[in-house]
Amino acid sequence: MTQIFAHRGYSAAFAENTMSAFVAAEKSGADGLELDVQLTKDGEVVVIHDEKVDRTTSGKGYVKNLTFNEVRKLNANKKGSKKEPIPSLIEVLEWMQTNQLICNIELKNGIFPYEGMEEKVIHLIRKYNLSDRIIISSFNHYSIVLSYRMAPEIETAPLFNEQIYMPWVYAQSIRAKGIHPKLASITDKIIKDAIENGVAVRPYTVNKDTDMHRLFKINCTSIITDDPVKAIKIKKEYETRP
Ligand code: G3P
Ligand code: CA
């Protein structure tokens, strides 16, 4: 049955990419999380979507120009009442020791190449013994290939927005076990063909009821959604069917 991945945690109800959003996703019963990583000036892997801290935090500027200590002082729960720090990847991987979630780490290295990011992320995944519970994804497919070469035991998945022809062939050519397409770029036929050819499909970002129904009906591998609570509720309708 289709797995539910909470996009940036349970971001429909909590500040995106915060520990609260991740803990809430786990409590909701989601199978996994999706989160984004950037590198600080002093080389710490931190969990934040944008290259700049401006949109989601109390601060200003590029993550790459701030030290980890500076980043940690910011409030990532800008709209909420309770202050929340930007998590480090270490913090998330430590917390993953207490649960069975799968985690899709999206390397945000499409705009700034962040030299050494793959190595740092892989080092941490191995240190915390999580190779079989992590999927590395990126829009930077050179980084996907580099990650695979450095750690063939960790699953990879290219992200894409466009209608790639036979994406499972492309995925296999770069030794990726899955693809993470934008929902609008993928048809039922492509999803089914990819799965039949052994390639997992996890479309993003699936928030509408109609899209969830569509993907559960064809038994898509996983969906990446902001609202795992809604997704789980809808999925139950399919689990009880004979
Ligand atoms: O990983 C799926 C999705 O998160 C990719 O787009 O911009 O939400 O990181 P974005
Ligand atoms: Ca992402």
C-alpha cells in the first residue's frame, strides 16, 4: 500500500522543517518524512528549505553566510507563539533512533553547489546506522550520482519538474531506486510503468483529496504531502476494501 511521507514534516499544521513538524508527522502515523538540507558557513548540515533564512525564520541572509551558532539563535516558527530552532541534521538523525520512520533527505544544492555536502550527509547517515531508512534526493542529479558512488547502500532518487521520457530508464541509468516527480509532470501510465520496472515513484506535493484518491487507487509507491493526517484518513478507505 502507498506510503505517506510528510513534506517538511506535518507542515500543513506546524512550522515547516522543525522538530515539532517531524514529531507531529510521526504521531500522525506517517511512514516517512521529507526534509531539506543546506550547509552553514562553518559546514554544519542544517534543515531548512530556502538558501536564505528570511522566509521561514526571524533572521535575514544566506544560510551559507551564517555560522551554526548564528543559525541556531533564529526562530523557525515565525508565525507561531513558541520559539523553535532550525534543526541540525544530527538532531533529526538522533531522534530517528527513537522511531522507525523513513527519511527522505533532499540535498538543496541546486543553487549553491555546497562542496562536500554529500560526504557530510553520508557520514552522518552511516554514523547513526540509518542507511536503510534514508532516501537521498536532489534536483541536482550530479549530486545524486556522486551520492550513489560514495554510498551505494543508500537509496537515491532524482527530483524533477518536467515530463521526462521513460523516467524509470533514466533512473536506472543513474542507479537510482526511485523517482520524485512533481505531481503535474506524471501520468498514471508513467507511474505504473515505472513501478513495473522496479522503480519507486513518490510524487510531490500531493495535498488535494482527488489526487490522493487517484494515487492510492493505482497503488503509487508513496506520496509526499504536507498533510499526512488527511492522507492517512483517505488511505484507510482503500485498506478496508476487499
Ligand atoms: O522533495 C519534494 C519536494 O520537497 C521538492 O520541492 O521545493 O518543496 O523542496 P520543494
Ligand atoms: Ca523538499
